[in-house]
Amino acid sequence: AYMLVNIFTRKQEARNPYLKLVNVDETTTDPRVWGTNWPRQFDGYSRTVDQTHTRYGGSEGAIPESRIERDPWLKRMFLGYAFSLDFRDRRGHAFMLYDQEQTLRVTERAQTGACLHCHSAATTTWRRIGLESEGKTLADAHGFDWPAVMTGFKALSAMSYVDAHAELMKTPDGSTESFRDSIVPADKPATTQQALAAHVGEAHPVSCVDCHDPQNMELRVTRPGFVTGIAKLAASNEPTPHLPSIERWRKGNRSKAYDPNVDATRQEMRSFSCAQCHVEYYCGPKATLFFPWDNGLKVEQIEKLYEEMKFPDGKPFLDFVHTETGAPIFKAQHPEFELWSQGVHARAGVSCADCHMPYTREGAMKVSDHWVRSPLLNINRSCQPCHQVAEEELAARVQTIQDRNHALMSRAGHAVDGMISAIVAAKAAGANDEQLKHARELQRRAQWRLDFVNAENSMGFHAPQEAARILGESIDYARQGELAATRWKNPPPATQPGR
Amino acid sequence: AYMLVNIFTRKQEARNPYLKLVNVDETTTDPRVWGTNWPRQFDGYSRTVDQTHTRYGGSEGAIPESRIERDPWLKRMFLGYAFSLDFRDRRGHAFMLYDQEQTLRVTERAQTGACLHCHSAATTTWRRIGLESEGKTLADAHGFDWPAVMTGFKALSAMSYVDAHAELMKTPDGSTESFRDSIVPADKPATTQQALAAHVGEAHPVSCVDCHDPQNMELRVTRPGFVTGIAKLAASNEPTPHLPSIERWRKGNRSKAYDPNVDATRQEMRSFSCAQCHVEYYCGPKATLFFPWDNGLKVEQIEKLYEEMKFPDGKPFLDFVHTETGAPIFKAQHPEFELWSQGVHARAGVSCADCHMPYTREGAMKVSDHWVRSPLLNINRSCQPCHQVAEEELAARVQTIQDRNHALMSRAGHAVDGMISAIVAAKAAGANDEQLKHARELQRRAQWRLDFVNAENSMGFHAPQEAARILGESIDYARQGELAATRWKNPPPATQPGR
Amino acid sequence: MRGPSPNRSIRPWLALAIPIGLAAGLGLYTFSYAEGLSYLSNDPGACNNCHIMNDQYNGWLKGSHHAVATCNDCHVPAGFVEKYLSKAANGYHHSKGFTLQDFHEPIMIKANNAKILQDNCLRCHGDLVHEVVAGATTAADAVKCVHCHRSVGHGPTR
Ligand SMILES: [Ca+2]
Ligand SMILES: [Ca+2]
């Protein structure tokens, strides 16, 4: 009889996809409210607080391990920048706001409100501030209201982190008073309870409304940085074989800028929703947050943009000046989207969500696993639908790639360390700015590349050959920098910063 | 219980797969004789003289382009060795003997008989010499007769190239006088006719008998270098996930050495038949030809073997001393099998023949395309059965990989060039052997790695990340060598040849 | 050429014993409600009765063979007795897997079924490939058709 009943239930499940129990709209940032309608997705989402472990990835329950303590060359590279104070392993989405609030980079250094772009469900706050700047209120919003969001985003970016954070806390999260009391299901483990309780009724980490249209649950992008950045990429000449909708848009009349919410395919949206945050950015005090994709997504195309860019005050673009050497440095942050773009998975149309939010069968239904995490914890669902190969073999393939990448990265780290020491020695021996110019430029190039691969979080997996190429270049520039600093008194006549 | 009989078995038993018109045996080295029985395969084989062209590969009709003239750093790397005289692009199999006979490496420098191991259908000659050394003749052979072949191989390797070549020419090729007159089908283009006519009745390039058992046409390996080398690899501890029969053999009692002709799967044989020649080797005057696989197939495992090896005269192993710098150098040759072994295709069980000899439909029959050549000339057969992606897209994926590899290789080339200049300058400034020791060691390491990737013929495709990793290391050692030479007067205290 | 191993041939008998036992009780009703009897049909829609087969069904629609071969042409042995033996064995696996939801996902073909599949490729294409196969189709040495033709049955997405 068990078999019979069971098969009956499963047949039923295959029908009616979702039943809306409560209403959600643009102002509903509390994921628990959405969870009433979509309990399976909410369940996955709320598991992003769980501890997991893989060789190079995973998620800690406690504050994660420090990356700068693990790799001393990394700390040295960052001297002069907040990243030398505190830089840790990433962990699950539910922690993003908390982790930002408590990092020494925020508590010990002044940061801008733009930081919240990727660490909170900020759209309602942007919309509110945007409307308020025109003397209106949230009630006057036209749906998502892009113009208001853009205005508010710029206003919040120009604020200090502290002020912007306070605005975030002031925005209601769409949950009712009575609802709030009922929360934090007792059957969840302690950490989950804490994470969910941390922001009851106020600010939240990335939430359903950031990726979904509340009317129809369709995927969408909501981040000004991404919408602006991807339009610039589309307007460039860089081939994008992995993003067919851009190539299609380019063949059109281009009367309207490329708009991912209009032009992108559903499969592309399954990556774009992540590319709202998992990208290289600038978010310092001297310019509004932007994604540097005007020339393309490759490491040297971004570098070229930075090299040629001036701040509004006319000074050349840079992130910081290296304390020990005085070199102007570009800082790379988590360029997952950029590196993925150079890999064969992207070319084959495999999206972030395919691997990080694989479909999982719940009875007769297939739902996207909203426990966004390392695919290595989930190889059968993440990889085996495409690669019908034993789990251990797939794990071994990844490990081969990651171990190679790790070894080459450490090699580049030592080279950069050697270079810095050589420049320091030259300075101590009396080399002047002119005599150190070439070495410092090489330091910038070497660090930019090493940082790009290190800051990227897949340990090379997203595009193995490209990551190795970048590291090879980093090593070349680092050792050339060491040579330039060593020969500062008698530079060889032809020394040009060769490409 | 025997009801589930394979229907195909019954069908096959009733059928003789091949219709033999003429007899072929161990002494039939003339491929045209085999061609009478297997005209389709012979047809493909004889097209290996045809001209083809791809970006980095292909085959010339005339003597191919010089690789050392194309890349000046390559020529400089080889100064002191025959490769600096003449080193050209490879081309089709039918040319292998002719190209060896006419290279300046052979005409201007003394070479050993071991060269013929991979450029001719030499098994019958080895067998004959082996038997003659015991006072017997070919008529006394027991089938393939491995003991006689081994003895003959060693004897021929110890001879000069000229003498060994003369022995090769003396061995009958299994064709009859009348057959010889009828050859060179008039419907073949001129180059084919020339290539086929070149060695009528005498020595031949690699022939059917080198890869097939004449009794049943099964694949086999016939090359002493390979049989010895692969047994050493099997005896090592290096994991070989891509060669399951070795892992299986290791679990056995190991009473007999691993024997590819007995132990390997058919799919492995589809790579082993190529690994008889497309491998790194030593074939100089000071030791019998060998494949250096005792520690494994990776670039640093082979390097370690060479570093620890002594010649019979007790001197440390080396290929040559660099003319300009005096550094002892290891020379890498076409490590296709070794690099393929590090790639994902090998792990996925994809063999050389899968890509380079894809099945092709000939009338009602599928046969292996014996026109061994670049798969890029044949993407629909070589790649598309597995990758259901447009031809242009597949070509673009290959090109992306190859262009990246090419750029990084040129970068490494410049680094090596810079290093050599620095060592030359240090020597000129009076540095002695002791003071140059470290720089020279670094030169050896840097060149070994760059040469490994350059000599490999797929421009990185066979294992893209691994090739890039090797180049990254090459760059590191080259620039470190430049530094060591630059600082020869005041080496930094801690300078150890770091790994 | 190596003959079929006794081991491989016995297993279906063993497996058959179990559904027979099950059929004696409520199991028979269960089996038929779940369209277990669809194994006895040649209609691909019958396989697709089970949502777990949706991916394969959809793939088959996109595969190169949907006009020339149905599920059973590839996945069930050709001979009459062999056919129903296999159907019983697989039918048991499927019902059990579906009910207990304890199978590996994604579904991966097991060695015995892969061999049946290969035999079916050869049943239709034996003449074409007889030279390249040259006898070895069953042992570790088999030229596995799906090594290259990964997508014949279920299209490129598989
Ligand atoms: Ca940045
Ligand atoms: Ca060599």
C-alpha cells in the first residue's frame, strides 16, 4: 500500500507549480515572506548559512579563515590598502551583510555606501531615496522604477558607508509585525536562526526581489552597476561568443542601449543574475561604482581601461599606492563573471546557475537549488547531468585543475614578493622616482594579474588555461620588475616596458 | 541461461571480416602489398603526402618551413646542438624517412642508427640483424620474435646512422619483382607517386606491419623504446587515470612486466600505436635510445630522471652544452603522448586515433581514416560525433586555446633570450664557472620547459592548462636566470635554485 | 571474439524472481497503476508515463533516431524471450526506484543495459561497422559506439 500511495502523491506533485499564499511586491525584501509561497526555494536560500568544506572552497559557520594570513605574499601585495587589514574566505549568501558590517575594512577604514550594492537587498532603499530626492515617497513608485533606483543608487554611493547603512535600516522590509514574531523556525540550527534573526524587519542580504520579478517570478537584474556595465560591453567591439544576445543586439540598429532585462536570453539571465555582484568593480570614494567592461572582459582589457582613465579631479586612476614601494596599484575583486567568460563552459552556454543552483527533483517537481554553494558538494546534480562520469572522477578532474592553478599562483606570489623586496632595496640605496618608474609600472602589472586570479574564487576552474596564462604574465612582469629594480643604476639601453 | 546470446556474435562467426587477396606476414613492410587487401586504408595512408594547411599545423608538399628561422629565440636556444642547423615543421607520415635522410641534422652531423626507430618500418631489419648475430637468418624467426628484435634494435642503435640506414636498405620489403613494376597507380597525384616510388623494394616509412598484426590485423606495438618505457611507467607509483590497464596491472602480482600487447585495452592501443614515436626520447651516442618515463610523464618528472641520471661513462646526463653560455641542456622532442596524458581528453578516454584517424564512411563500410593528419581539416569526423556544436565554433575553441598558448610561448621565448644575453654579458665581464653555476642551471630548467611546449605539436591543444603552467614555470626560471647572471658579483645571500 | 559471460546471463533470472513475488500481493496493482505494464508496449509515450523518464523522452524527441527507433528498439533485447526477461528485470528496478526514490540521480545506465544497447546498435548497423568492430563488441575491448556517438539517442543535451 505504501508504494501505491507514494506513486499517487508524486503524480500530483508534477502538476500545479506554485500556489501564492501571500502577496509579494517590489518592497518585499524579507525573504521569509516570499518563503510562504515558495517554501522549497526559501529552504535552500536559508541553508546558505550552513557550514561546508571543499579543498579550496566551501563556507565556514564562524568567521572564515583569513586569506592574507594564509598567504603572506598576499598581505604584502596589499600594503597601503584596507585589504591588508582583513581579507577572508567568502561564505554563504545569508552572511553577506553581516560579514561586510564586521570586516576591519569597514570598521577601521571609511568606506562608501556603494559597498551595499552587492551585500544587501538595496533596491527599495535606492528607490526610496531616489523618490525622496524629488519630494516623493515609495508610494509614488512606478513598479521597479529604474529612474528612481538610479538616482537613489548614485546618492547612496556618494554617502559614507555608515550613513548609507542607516538609510538601508530605515527602509521597511515588507513583513508585517505579526509575521515578524512568528519567524525563525525552531527546527533550524542555531546559526540559521541567528542569521535570520539578525535583520528582522529591516535590512537583508541579497533577497528574492533582487533576482526575481515579484509579479511573475521571472529572472531579472536589478543592479545599476551591472546594467550600465553590460551595456558598455555590448557597445564595444569585443566578440562575445558566449553571450549571443549581445551579438544579436549589435546587428540591430542600436537605437536603444543593450538592456539585459529586455534583450538577454533566459539562459544568459541564469548567469547575469550572478554577474550583478561576482565581478571586478571600482567602488572607491573618487567615482561612482562601476564595472570596467568598456573594452571587454579580459584582464588586459580592464587594465587598459584603468591605465587610460582619469578621475574627475584629473588625476590618473588608481586604487592605492603601495606603502613599501610607492607603486600605483589596481586592485582586483572576485572576477568570477569575467574569468568564466573566457572558459569553455561559457562558450558552451553553461551558466552559473547550472552549476551553483542545479535543478533538484522534489517529488515530481524540479526546483532550482537556492542553497547557492560550491558545486563540489553536489556533483551529481551540478555536473553529472552533462558529464556522465563517476563522481570521484569529476572531483579528481577539478582537483587536478585547482592544484595546478594553486601551485602556479604560489609561484607568482613568490615572484611578486621578490620584486617588492628588490624595489625596496633600490629605494633604500637611493633610487629616485624616475629611476623606479619602470619597476613600479611592472609591479602594478604583475600584481594586477596575480590579484585577478587570486581574487577569483574558483581556484582557476572557471577557465583553467586563461588563469594560467594570466599567472604566466604576472610572473614575467614580477621578475622583470625585480630586474628593473636591481639594475636601477644601469638600466639596459633598450628596456621598454614590453608587453 | 544462455538465452541472452549476443546476436551479433552469431552474425560475426559466420562472416570473415576481411577478404585476403594476397598474403602478408612479418616481413611485408611494403604498404602497397597490404593495400591489395585493404585498399581503403592504403588509400588513406598514401594521402599522407598531400598538402594541407591549418593555422599552426598542417603538412607541406615541399620541404616544410623552418621553425628556427620563424622564431629566432628558438634557434638561439639550440646553439651547440644539431637542431640549430635545421628544424622544420612536421608533415605527413609518408615523408618521414625522406625528411630524416635529408635534414642537415643528419647530413652535417653524425647521428646514430637509433634515429630509424621512428622514421622507418625497421622491425624486419632489427629481426634480421638480431638473428644474424646468432648466426641465423630471417627464415629462423619465430613470428615477430621479440628477443631477436630487441637484440637487433640495440645493435642498430649502436651503429652510425649511415651504416644502420644501409642495413635497412638491404632488408627485403616483402614485395615481389613483378609487383614492383606494377606500382605507383597512375591516378595518384605527382607527389604521392614520388613518395611511393622513393623506396620501392627497399626501406619504407612507418608501415602497416608496424601497427598491425599481419595475422588478424589487431593493433599492436612493435617499438622497443615504447615497450620498455611504458613498462617502467607501469612499475612507477605515478597515477595513470587515463591508462586503466596500467592501474589494473598494478593491482595484480606483477610477476611479469606490464606488456602493452597483452595488457592494454583496445582503446589504449589506439593511443599506444602513436606513442611508439610521438614522445620525448633520448637517442644520442652515449646510451641506447630510451623513453624517460621511470618517474611519470610530467615535465618535471622527466627532468628529475635526467638530473639524477649518469651516462655509462659516469658523467651526468645531458644533451648538449650551450655554445654561448656553457650551460648543460636537456633537449625535448615532440612529447605529444606526454602532454595528451595530462589533458582532459585523455582522462575521458579519447585516443589519438579518435581525433587523428576518425572513422570515415566508404560506401557501405566505415573504416579508420589512415590519412593521419590535423583534425582541424576534418572537424566533422574528428570532433563532431562527440561535440555536437557547429564546425566554426569548434574551430574557434581550438584557435582560442592555440592563440593563447602561442602568445605565452613567445613571451617565454623572449624571457629565455633575455636570460642568455645576461649570462653572455656576465661571462664577458669575467664571471667564472662557479659564479655562473646557478644561472646555467636556471637556463637548463627554463629551456627544458619552453622546449617541451614548443616541440609538442598541438600548440597547446592536447592539454591547454598544463602547457600554460609549464610555460609559466619556464618564464619564472628564465627571468630568475637573468637575475642570477645580472647579480653574479653580489648574489643575494639566500639565493637557492628555488623550485 | 568472447562469448557472453555466464554471470551476466544469470542475473535477469534472479531479478525476475522478485517481481513475481511482488505480483502475488498488492504489488501487482501498484505495478499496473504506475503503468508498469507499459514495459510491454513499444510506445515511447508509455515510458514517459513516468516523469522520471521525461528528460530521456524529451531528449529522444531531439535525438537523431526518433523517427527510426523507439525506446525499446535501443533498450530492450531483440529476441522474444530476452525481451520479456529484460522488461521484467528493468520493470522491477524502475518501480522500486520510483517508489522508494532511492536511485542515483541523474540516472546512469548500468553495465548490463549498456551492453543491450550496444547490441542494438549493431543489430541495425552491424554491416556498416563490421570492419571497424572486427569482432570485439562485448569485452573490455569493445568499440563502444556511445564513446563517440554520445547523442544519438537523446540529442546533444545529454
Ligand atoms: Ca577593482
Ligand atoms: Ca630528449
